[in-house]
Amino acid sequence: MKGIFALLKQGNQPSLLAACINTILGIIKAVAFFFTGNVAMFAEMMHSFGDAANQFFVFIGSALSKRKPTPQFPNGYGRVVNLVCLGAVLIVAILSYETIKEGWHHFLHPTEQSSGVWIALSVLLLGIVLELFVLHKAAKEVLHEVSVESKGIPIFESVKYLNRAKPATKLVWMEDLVAASGNALAFIAIVITYFTGFYRLEGIVSIIIGLMMFYVVGRVFLDNARGAI
């Protein structure tokens, strides 16, 4: 048992932090969706749960990849994290499809949302703050992995070094950038809908969030497919 905990301590810490925060956000957004029925909130709920599952598996995979070589695996377990990332993106792909489908349905058949607006906005604002916090941590980890000292805002500085970061760290960075952007888009959509009555906008934003998730799926798949081969 001590060996397992020692191994887990070597796992990618930003992915563990992101998994915990996204789990909490997913639960909060699920409660908010239950009370508001807001489709943009539904999209963000799916996004948070998908990211949480994804990042948890990545944390486990990054820890297992630190195992020492054995007679059965003389080259070590370094590629485990690539294989886990490939499996994890399948979860996000499924949730992306469901998000787009729900958004399209709401676009074709918009429903008026008259209550719970402030609940939805408060939850999304919390989501923006927490996702930016995780993104900041992931950005600092990117700079640490490439041995670059931060002299400004880590999120901006880490962009040019992202391709040199470890697969797990890069995945967390990309997912939380999309997550923070998704929260912001949903927030804006709800505000505009509240004042204009253009209820189809929430469906459009849900589709956009789903497509952003698919983009992450594509990038992560290509990066880790090369590492696993």
C-alpha cells in the first residue's frame, strides 16, 4: 500500500488539482441546471464532468508511467500516460457529442427561461475563477518542465513552450483554457438572453462549447498517438 501512495505522489499534480476542482464544479453546475434548466449550464456541467474524469485518469496514468522497468516491460512504463490520454479523450468526445446534440435541440426548439438566472451567473462566475486558477497552476508547471523562470503572467508565457511540456500537463492546460472560455461564453450568453429574449443563443453557445471540446480531443489524440507508437 505504501508503494502505491509513493507512486501516486509522483503523478502529475496539476491534473489531480484540476480533477478535484472540476468534480466540485460539475456537481455545483448539475444542481444549478436542475433548478434553472438552462442549456448553457447543461453544456458546462457536461464539460466539467468530462474534464474531471479525463484529468483523473491522466493523473493515474502519469503516476504509473513512473514505475521502474520490469522483466515484462524492460523499457519501462513511460508510454502509459500516452495510452491513458488516448483513452481519456474518448470520454470527452462522447460528452462533446451530447453537448452539441443538446445545443442543437435547444436551437431548434428554444424554451423561455424566466427564473434562476442569478444562480446560473453566480455558478459560472465561480467556474471562471476556479478554471483560471487551475490554468495558472498548469502554466507554471509548463514553465517548470522546460526550465524557464516566469517573469510575467505564466498563462501567457507558457503558450510558446506548450509543445515541449509533458503530455499530462499539456492536456490540463488545454482543457482548462477551453473550460474557462466555455464558462465565459455561457455567462455572456445568459446575460444577452436575459435582456434580449434571444433564447436560441444558449443553444448556439452550447454547440460552440461542444466544438471546443472536440478540438481538444483532436489535439490530444494526435499528440499522444505519436507518443504511444
